[in-house]
Amino acid sequence: MKAKTINLRAWMFLKAAPAALLLVYYWMCTREDFRPWYLYLQTAVFAAAGVLAACQIGYAKKREIFNEFARENLKTTDSICLKAAFALMVLAAALCVLTDFSGVIAGYAILTALLLLVLLRAVLFAVIDKKGMQGLC
């Protein structure tokens, strides 16, 4: 039986979905107004993020998704994203200082940075995977 292949570029963008759902969940939790049905919607969004992340982890453990070339591209991508993460977290800390250490702003800054990092990782991986390191220069 032939194993099904997966488009690695699409896989990397799919990994952004739980991060986006967590940002939506945080927004729902920090709203000023409250209605009882919000709790059900919040729980559904949080559960969807958890189930999606668990499915992605389970799928990746059961199958060999990345070949050697893709692993090297992923290492390069992760190296670049580590530097971007540092910059985004410094920006998040600066936002907290400038907004008088608001916990809500800190949460938004961290979750937005997380979503941006996941999207940056997917875009960089797609570019490197398609064009190699020459695509970045």
C-alpha cells in the first residue's frame, strides 16, 4: 500500500490554526460585556484549538512527514524564527512598559507574536523549500 504524501507547505500553514484560535479565545475572554452563551462559544473555540493541535501532533508522530532535505530547511527556518521570536518578545515587553504593565495588553502581545511567528515560519519554510537559501537573499 502506497503511503499518502502531504504537502509540507500546506502543513506548515495548517499549524497556524491553533495559534489563531487561541488568539480568538483570548479576545473572547477579555471582552468587557458578558452573556452566558459566551462561555459555550469560548469552550468550543478552546476545545477546537486543543483538538486540532493534538491531531497535528498525533499525525506527525505516526508518519514520517519530513524528508532529510525538508528537515534541513526546517532547521534553517527555525534558526531564523528564533531571532524573530527574540525581537517580538522584546517588542511585547516594550508594549507592556509603555501601556503601564497592562496584563491584557501583555496577553495580546504574546498571542499575536505567537501567531506571527507561526505564520513567519510557514512563509519562510515555503520560500526556502521552493527556492532554497537563494530565495532569501
